[in-house]
Amino acid sequence: MIAIPWSSEVDVVIAGAGGAGLEAAIEAALAGASVLVFEKQARLLESSTAISVGRISFACTEIQKQNGIEDSNDLMIRDIMETGHYKNDPELVQAYAANQLDTFRQLTNLGVRWSPTVSALAGMSVPRGHLTDPIDLIRILKRAVDVQKVPVLFQTPVTELITDQNGSVIGVSVLERSGLTSRVRARNGVVLASGGFARDAQRLTIIDARFSKVVATSGAGHHGDGLRMALGLGASTRDIEFVQPSFELHANGVTSDDILILYYQGGIIVNTLGKRFVNESISYKDIARVCLDQPRMMGFQIFDQTVFEKAVVAQQAAGQGSPMTLDAVKIRMLLSATTLSELEDKADIPSGALQQSIDRYNHFVTSGIDVDFGRQSLAGKYGSPQRIEKPPFYAFATIGHLLATYGGIAVDKEMQVLRNGSPIPGLYAAGEAIGGFHGASYHSGTAIGKALVFGRLAGGNAALHKH
Ligand SMILES: Cc1cc2nc3c(=O)[nH]c(=O)nc-3n(C[C@H](O)[C@H](O)[C@H](O)COP(=O)(O)OP(=O)(O)OC[C@H]3O[C@@H](n4cnc5c(N)ncnc54)[C@H](O)[C@@H]3O)c2cc1C
């Protein structure tokens, strides 16, 4: 047999330097492993984690307690499972709940700073969206990786997984900046932390042809490389059929600066004909799915001055930007008018249609029963709907965007990649590369959450499991 020419050898190889990959590197190094991280992009700040809004779901934190919010792991598990329509893998949801508070504390100890308030968003029974500056977060994680003396090689994508005669993963091929391919041996394991596939147009079109018209806003490297490599070894997948855009991006927008979610603060959503088409308290992923069937695949968030003022107060309390708030960028994108008929005119909604929808909605709020869509709360199970009646009135033209793909490689609770129900020895995955955690829909703040929490698990386990 010809020996494979390895160009270098470490215990753990990690593909991707986003939230999951950096957390995996820290944990693997702390467990005593030698680690090498490969990153496809040229810069640290091109990952989804870095360009995200930075809102993360944690339960039972000191910040929740300071805000008088009572939460529990059990409540969080129930919320995530319910939001995912019970299609989630309960073992992954339990693993998240069991490790999330420790991850929150690890991040805080590393120097991550949090907004003093927490927000209630999709799927939550109580506010548990903890906001941080995602660029600070990723820089702090990279600093911790540097402290462990783990090299991160940029512009060096992992292109292939290398297996031995038993099918165990024993290394990777990488494309070096020089254009040469080299082979790196991973004595203990390889962690795929390479994000999702929001920029893999071919795979998305197979799932739903309409996705070719949906804007992708994820990290630039999200071409589904990890998924492709794992599938090449026969790995199973979970939840890919549930990929959906998220309803929150301004119709002309491209980045997270253009995101607004004020229907969770009391706004409603109408289509371009001025008609409501959905229960606004459900997950923005479910709202986006319904919106794909609306004219121009677009809707308007409609709200009044009461909601506007609430959002400004939330912004001041949070101390930084958030989808719940109205900063200068978002205010510039708003249509506003002192009467609903003027707003109809500005938004090009048929005359009288918006007035009719709001009259009907206000009647539902007063009577306590939304006979059209069954809205009973503001977000998830939290808050009470309120009448829309105080001028001026506002409209924010909104579309769905693919910011994350949520489904992907099947893993067990140790983050080992599964093939027909059994782990592929030596192969781990974490973050957006995996499926099974979210189920059919999405509980806010758990995409970054699962990257960080499961990244740590994957790195720690890969370090310990020698072949
Ligand atoms: C605009 C926006 C806002 C968002 N807001 C939120 C939010 O507020 N809360 C929330 O929970 N989620 C949010 N998300 C989703 C969330 O940010 C991601 O799902 C999560 O951060 C993914 O983490 P990750 O580590 O898996 O991927 P990333 O952080 O993207 O890291 C993956 C890295 O792998 C690299 N890579 C890819 N292929 C290879 C390869 N072959 N070899 C080496 N490297 C490779 C990529 O370049 C990338 O740097 C948002 C996403 C976007 C785009």
C-alpha cells in the first residue's frame, strides 16, 4: 500500500472560523488537543456569525433575572420543540438546553458584553433573546483561539474528507493560497463548522424553485461545502425539506441593517392588496413561507405611533441596534402618513383596503378573538395584541430572505456525523452545517446559539475521541 503524503498532522482539524468553528477550536485546545482551523474566506468578519444581528437565545441568565423574567430549561425545550412542530431531534434540543447557560457564562467570562434588556421573539414564552455586538463576539472568540495558540489559516478551504480503509475520517484535503492542494492528517477528528448552503443555488432550487428569486444574505462562504463533503461519505441529513426564508428584510435591502420585525411589537402584516394573510405572532420563517404565495412575494409591516414609540424605547434600553428597534437606517426606509388612506396611497395599496383590514383587526383585538388567523399574542406566546389607531401610521415593505438554512447534516448529541443511524468515526459537525435541531420552523436566537453551544461540544468531543 502507498503511504499517503501528509503535509502536516494535528489532533483536530476544523473547517470554518465562524461561531461554531472558533468555539470548537477553543474547547478542543482546552482539552489538550493540537488544533488547526481552515477558513475559506479571506477575513474573519465574513462569517454569518459576524454579520448577524447578534441575538442569542439563552435561558436562566443573570440578565433575565435582573429583568424579572423567570425562565427554565424545560420551558425552553418545550418552546423549541413546539416551534419546530415536534420535528426536532429531542436529544439535540436537550443537549442545547443542558449546555446553553454554561456557554453564556463562558462568553461573558471571555469578555462578551450583553444588552441589559432581553427581547421576546419567535417561539418564546418569555423574553430570552440576548443581544450582543456580533463583530465583538467573533473578535473575542478569535482572541481566545489565539491565546490557545491555534493557527487559523484564511483563504484555505477544506475541499475533501480523507478516510482510511475502514471508512473512518483521518484527515482533509485543503486548497492552499498558493493554489496547491495539501493533505492534513487529523489524528482524533475533523469538525465541519462550515455553515449552511444559502448560497448553493442549485441545491436550493431543488428544494423549492421559488428560492431562486429569494435574496441570500448569509455569510459569503455558505455554499454548503460541509454538507457536500459529508454527503460524499453517505452521511444522513435532517430538516432540509424545511428550509425557508425569514420574513424581515426591507424589500430593497441586503444586509442586517435592513431588517425590521415590529409585528412582534404589535404591528400587523398585509400583502400588496392590503389584506392580512397570516398570524403575525408565529415564527418569521413560517410567515415567509406563507408570503411566498402572496403577490410579488412581498408584504408590509403596518403599525402606528404607539408601536413606533415602543420600538424607540426598546432601542434606548437595549443600548444597541436590534430588529425590534428603529434606528436611523430603518426610519429612512419607513413610509409614514397621518391617515391610513394617505399610507395606502404611498404604499400603492388599493384605496380603502388597508383601512378595512385595520378596522377588522381592531375589532378582533377588542373582542379577543381573531377569527381570520387566530392571533392571540405578540410573539410566540408572549404579549397581548393591541389596537392600531394612533397616527401617524407606518408601512415597511418586507420580503423573506435566506439568512440561514437550518437543515443539514444529521448528528448525534455528541455532534458525531451519522450515516444510517451510526456515527462516521472521526467526523463531527456543528453550527448551521447540521440539521435536526430546529425541526420544521425556527425559535429565534437559536441559530447563533446552536453554533456556539454545539461548536463547543463538537470540539471537546473530537479532541477526546482518538481513533
Ligand atoms: C443577516 C443575518 C442575521 C442573522 N441574525 C441572527 C440572529 O440574530 N440570531 C441567530 O440566532 N441567528 C442569526 N443568523 C443566523 C446565524 O448567524 C447563523 O446561523 C450562525 O451564526 C451560523 O454559525 P456557523 O458557525 O455555523 O457559520 P458561520 O459563522 O458562517 O461560520 C462558517 C464559516 O465556515 C467557512 N467555510 C465555508 N466553507 C468552508 C470550507 N470548505 N472550508 C473552510 N471554511 C469554510 C465560512 O466562510 C464561514 O466563515 C443571522 C444570519 C444572517 C446572515
